[in-house]
Amino acid sequence: MVEIDYNKIFSCPKCGLSGNIYLVKVSGNKIVMKQRCPDHGGRSFTVHLKEKDSYIHLIKENVFRCYK
């Protein structure tokens, strides 16, 4: 079985920065996320729901929170 490097998936493919995640949505057996890099704009990507324990810490680190 191949080990997936989630640090690379959660980074901008152009510059490698971890941008803010501003949307997390479950769709079937996948999680759809939208992330914004400060330099290169937004992108969306999907990851498998059943492997969430492998990347939940990355979501917690990068999630964008708004407070009034």
C-alpha cells in the first residue's frame, strides 16, 4: 500500500506554502476542500474520508476562522 504525503497535498503546488482552508465539505466518501494561497489564489482538492486520521491535524492548522 502506498503512503500518501498529505503535507504535499495541503500545500500550494506552485510555491509550497500552506494556505488557509476556507471550505470543508463531505461529498460521498471524499472530503472536498478549498484552500487559498496568498500568492497564487484559490484551489480545490479532494481527499479520502476514511483516511482522515492521517491529515486531520493539517486541517486544524490551516482552517480559516472568522471572528467578529
